Amino acid sequence: MSDSVNRFLGDSLVRTIVKLIVVSVIVGFVMHMFDIYPTDILESIRRFFFDIWHKGFSALGRVGDYLLLGASIVIPIFIILRLIDLRK
């Protein structure tokens, strides 16, 4: 069983724990220096998805506006071209 654990971790259990502790201290120090906390990261991710959600639907609203605006020109021209084509 210890061989499968070592294979999963990539090294012995003790060395892996020591590496994780060292990296955690370094990352924690850097995050503290930049005044970044895990709750800030989670809040930023949540805000990111909410912004995409809201801007996405507002973009769909603009597409609808563009569709109606374009259709007000395209549909009458299409009908006129069809009527002209029927005369031939």
C-alpha cells in the first residue's frame, strides 16, 4: 500500500508533506504581502461569473435590438425585390 501512496504522491509521504508545508508558507507570505485572502479570491470568482451572466443577457438584448433595426430595412427591401422579380 505504501508503494501505491508513494506513486500517487510522487515521493515519500514525509517528503511530500514537507514540500507542501514549505510551498504553503511561501504562497501564504506572498498572498499576505499583496493583501490577498481566500475569501477575496472566491468573491472575485463569484463576481466574475455574475458579471458574465448579466452582461451576456444584456448582449442578447442588444442583439434583439440590432435584429429589429436591421429587419426594418431588410424585410421591406426583400419584399420589393420579390415583387419586382414576380413581374419578370
